[in-house]
Amino acid sequence: MAVKKCKKLLRTHKTLVTVESCTGGQLASWLNILPGSSKSFFGGYVVYTAKAKEDFLGVRTSQPTSMDTAIKLARALPKKDVRVSVVGNLGPSWEPGSSKGTVIACLITEKGERLLVKKLNHNRIKNRWLSTYWLLDALAREVK
């Protein structure tokens, strides 16, 4: 299913850029798995810590997994057709900004900014996989 979502996104010929925290680059990995993906996937950042968010994209935050941080990260990305950020707490521990199992994404497209929130209640690995698929599905629906 993820491959179908990636193919749909690539067919739009929109340029995508990502910044990921809790998904650790899994979204970027899925977006560049298909031949020809370099025509649409510009690249991505993995900013797992608050320090990385600041050092890579200039986003200072005391709540690294908050909605505000997701918005600031997406806005800090290079100006491409689609900018995507994802932050959250996949468990078992958590940082300030959102509750355990919460994933927050910000999509910026020609339609504007869209904030998405998902609550997951599985183990860390399953939460990571599900949150990445959820985000990929949201992108495929949003970008046409």
C-alpha cells in the first residue's frame, strides 16, 4: 500500500521536502524507494532532538513535540511545492509538547497549511510505521 501512495505522489510532479523527528527519516525513505523519485523528492532532514531542530533549521523550542514546533519546522524548510514536518511521542518515554502516542504533522501546499494530529496506542516500532503510513496517506490525499 505504501508503494501505491508513493507512486501517486510522484505522478503529481510536485517537489516534496520533509523534516522528521519521531519517524526518524522513514517517510523520506519511503518517498525515495521508487525509480525516478528524484524528480519529485527534493530531500529531507531528520531532527530527532531539540538541538538538531535548532542547528539544522533554526527552530528553537522547549516543547519539541508540539503543534507549534511542527508548524515552525515546516515553515523553515526550503520553499518547495510540498513541505512536510512530523513530530511526536511514539513511546515509551516522551518529551514536552504532546502526550505519549501522539503524532503531529504540518503540511504546507499551494492550498495553505494543514495541521494533522493522530493518536496511536501501540509499541514504538508499530507506532512509527503506522504514523509514517498515516502521513503518506494524508499527503497522497492532499497533493493532486
